[in-house]
Amino acid sequence: MRREVKVDTAHMTPRAAEELARLVRHAPAPQAETSAGSRGAPDRFRYTLAVEDGEQKCAWTFDEEKTPEALRPLVEAVWRAAQFAGPDSDPESA
């Protein structure tokens, strides 16, 4: 099963968009994927958090049970933003 959420800051309030941008700026640099071979629970979610800002792109991939603590506020902000973004960003669709 695949779920996808897309959040466009152009469709957010300026305050919410700035908060999301701040969280992205303070997120740790993406690391090489290290947990691919150690997946112990096949029924758990695996996330890829991708950020695009013009030509700049970065992505973090991690298992649900190993969400990096430093990324947790960003992940939570994306889910909150998706809840208010409308049906195209519904995390239950896709």
C-alpha cells in the first residue's frame, strides 16, 4: 500500500508556510540509507520525506519505528498541513 501527501506552501497561510520552511532549514542533512537491510517488521510503514524548493531537492527515508528525532517536528508539520490542504493531499487517498 502506498500513501502520498503533497503540501504546497503557496496554498498555506504565510505563518504556516514560514513555520514549515523553518523546520526544513533546521532539519538534519539527509544521510545515506542505512536501515534497508535491517527491516524487521514488514507490516510497518517506511517514509520518504522529500522537499523541493525551486531547483533544490532533498529527501530523507526512514522506517516508521526509526523516525529520526530531529525530523519528527517536520514530519508532524507536514501531516498537519496535509489535513487542511484539501482532498488532493488527503493522506488516506493515493
